[in-house]
Amino acid sequence: MAPSQVSQWKKELETRMVELFEGSNQAKKKLKKLELNEAQMERKVGQLVLEKDFLLKKCEQPGIDVNVKP
């Protein structure tokens, strides 16, 4: 490997170091945002399942058949 090549890589690293580490931080932020979004969707699905089960039970009490389409 030529010493000039190593010097060139070193210069490039020195000029782009902030960019390289900033990219890693951006990826962490994006991952955190996706995890938060996933958690919110899981909570919403859980809420909707509970509401559906509640409504099915309430329909059974007066004898409403939920499988029959109007």
C-alpha cells in the first residue's frame, strides 16, 4: 500500500468524521422513532381488540347475531 494512499484516506477521514458519526446518530434516531411508532400501533390494536370483544358480548345479551349481515 502506498503511503500517499494512506495519507489521502486520513485526509478524507478527517474532513468527513463529523458526517460519519452524525449518520450513526441519525440511524439511532430513526430506529427509536420506528420503535415508538410500533409500540403505539400495538397499543391501538390491543385497544381495538378489547372494544370488539366488549361489543360482541353486549350484542350477545339481547340475542343479536353478529354473523348475520343486514
